[in-house]
Amino acid sequence: MPEKVRPEVAISLDKERHLRFDVNAMVTFEELTGLNLLNPAVQKNLARDMTVAQFRAFLYSCLIHEDEKLTLKQVGSFITRENMQEIATRLSEAQKLATAGDKEAKETAPLAESPIG
């Protein structure tokens, strides 16, 4: 059986990188934050009130597949007030691509909203 294509979203940070929102990203996020992304209440709370630390953890979780030596501190240095909304938009795109066949997931709000309005 051919391997399924893993959807990725390109993003320009320190260089071009690729966001992937898959089970590994969800597990990494859970390990970093203690939050279960499969819990609808957690999803709703994150969509409404994501902290900067959670935002950084979410970005890191979607990038680590490409560079296992990447650190949280490095990822934090990629985020600025100026690019935070763009990153949130790209993270939302990655989430939507990953859940493209999941009707319930399509109806939920994207997880990544910029913590700074």
C-alpha cells in the first residue's frame, strides 16, 4: 500500500520550514503542556485563550518533524510580535489540512490564534 502524503504548510521563519500537524505533533504538544488536543474543551479554550508559551509549544510541535535538534528556545526566537499572526494563520492551515477528511474537526475553530491580538 502506498504511503499517504503528509500535508505540510511552508512557512518562512529563520529559513523556509514546513509545518506538519499530525499525531506526533499532538503528542509533543501534550508532553510540553499537559493538554490533550483531542479534548473538545481544551480545543475551545486554546482557540479562545492560547498563552504565548502554548503558542510556542504548538509551533515547535509542528516543526520538530523536520529538525529533531530544534529547541523550544530556538522556536521562540522565530516568533515576533510582527509575525505572530502570520504564524497563527499558517498553523491553522496545517491543522485544516491534517483534518481535511474529518467533518467534526472542520467545524471546530482553529487551535492557533495569536495570543497577542
